Amino acid sequence: MKSRWMLVVVPLLWLAVVASAAGVVYVRHQARTLFVELERLSAERDRLNIEWNQLQLEQSAWSNHGFVEQVANRRLGMTLPRPAEVRIVTP
């Protein structure tokens, strides 16, 4: 009676061990794949943050009042009017 029981239980336990090992291998592979993806996304985030900061610096340089006045003077030939040339219009 015990030998029949052992003939059924031992292969089932062996099958359970093999299935468990396969599951561990699969889960570890998935974990490594997800970790690589996380590292790639973190690097992309860092690159985008650097680019964003550079764009903010560029925007602040372009919107600087002195820079705008300098470009208007050099490229467009614009100058500030003299006080005698200023006319105030009221409705």
C-alpha cells in the first residue's frame, strides 16, 4: 500500500519542484527585464530634465530686457525716442 502511494507522490513532488524552479527562472528573468527598462527610463528622464533646464535657461536669456533691446537696436535699427519726440495720446 505504501509503495503505491510513494509511486504517486514522488513524481508529483518532483513535478512540483521542477514547476517551481521554472517559475523562479521566469520571475527572475522578468525582474531583470523590468529593471533594465526602469534604468532606461531613468536615463531618459535625466536626459529630458537636462534638456528642459537648458531650454529654461535659453528662454530666460531671450526674454531678458537688455537682450531684447540689444537685438532691436542691432538687427532692426530701433532706438529709444528722445524725450522731445514722445507724444502722449489721451482719449
